[in-house]
Amino acid sequence: MSAKGKLIVLAAFVKNDEGELMPAFDPRQFDTEDRAKRDARLMADQYAGVVAWSREADPSIGEYGPPVVIFQAGEVPDLE
């Protein structure tokens, strides 16, 4: 039986003294896209950039699909 599911993540960024984007905190994982989008919208005014994304995931075999942005505001680095 496969543990395939969806990985849903929210990340926020601040700028350092050199103007480079830095993570504001460790990425937060969510159970639903709606909850991740809601929290991202609430944080959008507080950070230089906020992004919520999801990807298909099967951690048991280390397989992850491409990231799909579900909410983005401000400046964020490219997703890997």
C-alpha cells in the first residue's frame, strides 16, 4: 500500500541588511490547500514575500512531483 498524498507547504521571507531574501521561519506544512492559502493571505502584509505550494508526494519511495503554487504575494525565490 502506498502512502501517496499531497505535501502542502507555506513559506515566508524577509530581506536581510543586503536586501537578500531569507526564510522568516521554517516552512510550515498544512493538511489542506484552503488552510495554507488562508494563512498565507493573513501573513502577506507582514513579510517581504509569502508563498504556499503543493506537490504530489510519496515519501515512502522518495518521489515528489513538481511544486504547484496555490498562493503567492510579494517577492519569493524560485521553488526547487
